[in-house]
Amino acid sequence: MWRSRLVLALAGFGLPLAAAATPQCPFEPVSAHVWVLHGSNAATCPRAAAHPATNIGAVVTGAGVVLIDPGGSDEITRLVLDRLADVTGEPVVAVINTHIHGPYWLGNAAVRARFPGVPIIAHSRMIARLAAGEARAWAATLDPDAPPDVVGPDTPLGGEATLTVGEVQLRLHPLEHAHTDNDLLVEVPAEGVLFLGGLVVEPELPSQGVPEDADFAGQIRAIGAVIEMQANHYVPGRGTTGGKALPRRAAAFLQALYDSVGRYYDAGLTDFEMVPRLRDDLVRFRQWYDFTALGRVVAFLYLQIEAERF
Ligand SMILES: [Zn+2]
């Protein structure tokens, strides 16, 4: 109703009606204060140079916006901020990076450019690893010839914390080693919302992007813990926001993979030999992975199971 009156008012001033059309990559409401831009949804956010590969969260309060995982480049994050301005006039007052993988945070600089001095919160191990050289390595993924200066997080979190902004309380949960050793979950308890970062992503094999960063047993435990939490809106790092079925699917997939690799390890197969058999074992998940990614993940999972058996 409100929207149709706005369209009429705009038309009255001679502006094109198209001005009221939904833009590409919109933020969509999830709960009273939470919005998500589903960057990985090609239907609402078509593939293009500035297309975010990940989901971006916004907790919009009367005292400003907390932006969760702002995107992976200046260009992408400028688009994110433009779309944010479509749903609120509030400024960004805090940024949260859920983990070290570049597509989630390399756009920090664009947020700082528009909102100077905004604090950027992350797991303390993410900040330590970036300082030890990984910031430059991730920057090189944007521009291998002349790595740009990147803006990493500046506000380390070593334990559970509460962040209160205006009328909304956020709970921040730094995890033990799971998808990475620096995963940070963000919860809006009053609204049953949980941002999962890279812990759960769809439709793909868990941790296929950088399998060397994952502790697969830890990831299974962490997903089990989020299923037990009082949440009903789970926001994955990629894929569509959903209920408890979302982390349950990820847990089932990862557990099936883990169990099969363990069984073939005990039978004396090499990681290379077991991959074709896994394809049959995991047939009910076949739409979620490709063979190359499976081989890469199994190479690391095999080493972790080997270490566990000793
Ligand atoms: Zn990741």
C-alpha cells in the first residue's frame, strides 16, 4: 500500500515508474531487524563482475547498521552499500567478518571509505593470520600484479561477546577450529537469527573452497551445536536462508563423507583410490558437489583421519 502510494507520487513528478522497480541484488527482510542480500542467488542477483559470491547480512537498528560479511571487492561492496541505502538511511556503525576467506571481507575498504572509522570485528585468530602474511596473499587474489592495500578487521574477539546497537542485541560466538580456525557466528537471539559464515554453504561440498583451512571433525561438531541452538532463521555464507533443515543437510553430508573416508582408510585404500567409491556412497548428495572438489576435500580429510587414528 505504502509502496503503491510512493509510485503514484513519483509518477506525479514525472519520474519514470521504473525507479520503483526492485533493483538487482536487493536486501530482503528476514526478521524485524535483519536483512540479507543473497549474493549467491542468481535469480535475484545475476552473475556479473560486481556480483557478490556470498551472502551479506545487515542488522538494521535505530542507532545504525551492523553489516555482516560486506563482500569481496571494492566494486562488490559499493553495490552492497547502495542496496543497503535502498532499505535504510541509517549509517553502518559496525562491520563483522565471519572468517578469513577473501570473498567475505575484501570489500571492508569500501565500507571504511563510505563510513570512516567504522570498527571491523573478527575472531582474534583471523586478525593474527592476516598480520602474519595472509592479508597480502588474499589481496593478490584481487590483483596479482599490484596487490592493493586491504583493510582487515581491527577489533579482535577472543571469546563470547554481546554487541548492543540501539534496540538490538547481537551475540558473537567465536568457534573452535571448524570451517577455519577463525569462524565467528553472529546471532540475533530475540529474532532467532543465526549467521553461519562459511560453516554452512550451499549448494556445495562443505569447505571445498579452502579445504586446508578446515578441521572436518570440528566442523561436524560445530554444525551439530548450531542445530541445537534456539534459532529458526539460519543464514548460510552462500545459498538460501532457511530453517533447521539447512544445517541438518550440511551435517548429514559431512558426516556421510567423514564416515566413508574413515571406513576406506581402515580398509587400506589411498585417498585417490577411495574417491570413485565415495561418489557412489554420496549419491544422495550428488547435486551438491563435483568430482574435482570431492578429490580435493578428500585429500585433506584423509590426512586428518590418519592423524586421528594415531
Ligand atoms: Zn570460507
